[in-house]
Amino acid sequence: MTSSSTPGGPASPEPTTTGAEPPRALVPLLVPREGLPPVTDTAEALAAAVERLAAGTGPVAVDAERASGYKYSQRAYLVQIRRQGAGTFLIDPIACSDLSALAGDGPALAGAEWVLHAASQDLVCLAEVGMVPPARRADGTGGLFDTELGARLGGHERVGLGPLVAEVLGLELEKGHSASDWSTRPLPEAWLRYAALDVEVLVEVRDILEDELRTAGKLDWARQEFDAVIAAPPPKPRAEPWRRTSGLHKVRRPRQLAVVRALWESRDELARRRDMTPTRVLPDQAIIDAALALPGSAAQMRAIPGFSGRMRSGDVPRYFDALSKARQLKDAELPRPGAAPSDGPPPVRAWADKDPAAAERLTAAREAVTGLAGQYALPVENLLAPDSLRRLCWTPPVPEPDDEQVAAFLAGAGARPWQVQLTAHAIAEALHKAAAKTAAAETASEAPVTPGT
């Protein structure tokens, strides 16, 4: 198994018109190298796995499988762990609900770095079963390496695990079961094989990416980003999440919006109680159709697609009751058309009308950040969070902030030191140019018109 990132294969007998090298043939990765491990689903098996992992060496590859398209919760239904000298373990977190023995600061994995792909997607469900990655220690041990984030910073265009494994290892990783219902028991052997292979070469990918980042002078940037992933607080609940109902743009009247809200909240309560993804309880389209039709009885509601078929007998009366209460609300209680309330700036498309100077600042600052991103081969959104830039341009600390004021604003918005160091001067300079352009335009518009001779 090669760890080279240089395309292999024989040279083309004749150069192509583009001069590109022929794509290398990928080697299918079909079975784990030590064979498919059994599922760890007893206290005795878990204790044995912890002991073997503690005796292993080097980083720990970690992954988790959820049932996002089927269940309301985001809990883990399978946890995969691999470590050199210990092998791969497939742990059932339903049967073994306490995995705190595998926490990053516990004795079994003390000092071991965790390697995950797109770590932020799995850390919450891992924490629910007691698995929390270790903070990076002063001696550099512990911490997290996120291969997806590392690939982004390294300039890779395709950062999904399958394409990344293909690019850096020349291996074809089968990805056919990522959207499966992992709450299924027993789990099919093909799914377990897929899950085991997800951590099979993760450490090898990590090693290659680390070398690339070190060579490019980006390793410290990456470590700051990885540490920020661990330290990130849980996301705040969305304001008025019902406004994300698909097809809401068709609903214009406040009374009908109130019906959407009522039906969404009723469905959400049922979905949470049954641990089912909400759209499997009631499709979004049914909510929109009911809000537009405003049925006058439960029987009329049953005639709307989505409110019949295999729906449970008591659900339609429940939904109709919610709809009826929404129709009885006072005008002051009705939701208004438009987006959910936000503590941030208005939509960018409205800036030119609301505050032309802010629109000019954002245009100039975006150009500066985009130029830096191209210079350092970074995705723009990884160089600086777009929301931070919008907030700075909408309400800068002073009309024309200097480097230090921009740096302080960005740091307060959560930007990491490396991001502040790269962007603060360029943004401050762009804001000064934008201010000068705005002032010149205002002066030109106020100048008296000289009659022609």
C-alpha cells in the first residue's frame, strides 16, 4: 500500500495536447487488512477492546455512523476505532452506551492524537457516549487531526474521504452506505465492512497531509484550526426553525405562515417523541399544501397528499387542531413574512440600498480576502469566515479602522491568530480605499453643476 501522493502508472507514449498525466488506475480497497472484526457489543468485549487500544501506538483513527435520514436524534449507532498494534474495533454504542473509557483524557488513550474526517460532524454524537478528544498538550501530544480540514488548508480540491484517499493513496474506497439506516440491527456485513474501511487508512492520509502542510508552511495554521474544532461550543438553536420548511416561499399571508409554524411545531414534537426524522413523519410539502388550502375539517385535511396513507390514526386530528388554533390567533400574534430574526447584518443583496458605504466596504474587503486566498491556495471561507467579514464591514469599530482595530474585531469574532495575521492589514487597507471611493462619489454628487458655455 503506497503512501505516495505522486501519480503513478506508465508514461503515456504520446503527450496529450494539455500535457496532463494520465489518471492512475485505482486499487479497490475491499476488505480490512486484518479481516472484518466482530461487533463489540458486550461489556466484556468492550473491556478487551480498551485494553488492546491502550497497548497500541500512535494516533487513533475514529469515526461514527448515524442515521440522520431516518432518526430525529443525531446519536451514534456505530463507532469505529483503529490504532496501530491494536487493529480495528466496531463498537455498538447502543449496547455499550458508556464509552468514557475511550475518552481522550482517559488512561487508555492518554496522549494519543485523534484522527477524524470532518470531525465537527461526529464530535457531538461521540461526546454523548463519553468520547471526547484530548486537548493538545504543551508537548504537542494529543489533540485532533481533521483530514478533511487539513486537505482544505493544503489546497486539495476534492476533500471527501473517498476522493482524498484516491488522490493521496491511489486506493478506491467504497462509499455506498454513508446514507444507510445505521440503527438497523443486526447490521449487515457489507455495512460493517464499509465502516471498518473508513478508518483503515485514515492515519496514512493524515501522515501525508501533515507532510504537505509542513512543507507549505501551513502546519501551525492547521493545528490552530484543529484546536478550534475541539473548543467550539455547541451550535446555537436556530431562530424560528420552521422558516426552513421547503416551499415556504409559496406562502405569503401571515395567517397561512402561522399555520406552517403550527404544523411544523406539531410535527417536530411527534418526530422527537418517535425518534424519526421529521419529513418521514410528515412531508414539508404537506405542511405547505395545508397552509395554502386551509381545510375546514379533519376530513378535508385527509384529502391533502401526505395526510393520508400510512399516517397514524390520531395524527390528522392533532394536526387539524394545531391548524385551527393558528387560524384563531390575533393579528399581533401572527408571524410576518421574511427571514427569521438575526443579530447579524441584513442580507447582502439589500446593502446597496440600506447602506451604500457598507456595500462598498464589503466589495473591497472581499476582493482583498479573495486575493489572499488565491495567493496561499486556500478556500476563501477557510481563510476567514464570511460572516465575520460581513459583520466587520456592516459595523466597523470606527469608520476607517487601522490594522490593530481590524485585528481586534476579527479576533473577537472568533478568527484564529493565523487568520488575523494574514488578513488584518489587507482588510484595513481595503476599507480605507472603500472610504476614499465613497467620499469621492459623495463629493461628486454634491458638486454644483456648471452651466455650459
